[in-house]
Amino acid sequence: MTIRFFLRWVSAACLVAAGCSSLPVPDNNLAVFSIRAPGATEVDFFCSCDGFEPRPAARGSDLAWSVSVSADRDFSYFFVVDGRVSLPDCSARETDDLGATSCIFMKNP
């Protein structure tokens, strides 16, 4: 295990413990994104890698919803929780020409 991987893992664990709403975790060229939404009935994930087609998130036992996405390139993303856009905590963001903000996943940060 490299120091960089270890530090990223420790940082991820701390963010999750603190209630971080989204955390990409690379796993075999996939990134798993999660959002805590205990009372939600429907959660979708949208990303620029597929033209912002909705991807239904799966509810986990810890009241978090998650989705796996190919992590082969950089892309922007956001969640929609019960019809409302939800921008999770993320280290990189961008604002489009219409003023909407999205998170950015970077394959090699």
C-alpha cells in the first residue's frame, strides 16, 4: 500500500465519519458515489460522461444511496434527491454558462 493511497483512504474515512454526502472511491476502474438521504424515496445520479442521463442510485443499509460509474476519464456530476438537485461535498466544482454548479470527478487528481 502506498502512502498516497493510505492518506486518501484515511481522508475518505474521516469524511464519511463526519457525514460527507459523496465520496468517489476508485475500484477496478469504477468510482462509487454516495449521498446520505435518509428520508428520500428516489435518488438519481447525473454525469457528463453519458450526456447527463439519469442513473438510479441504490439505497444501502446505512441510509446512503450509491451508484457506480466508470472512472476512465474526468467528468462533472450531481444528484437529484426526490426531484431536487443536490450537490454533494466535493473537492472540485464548476459552474456552467447558466449558473448551475456541479462537482467534478478527476481520474488523476
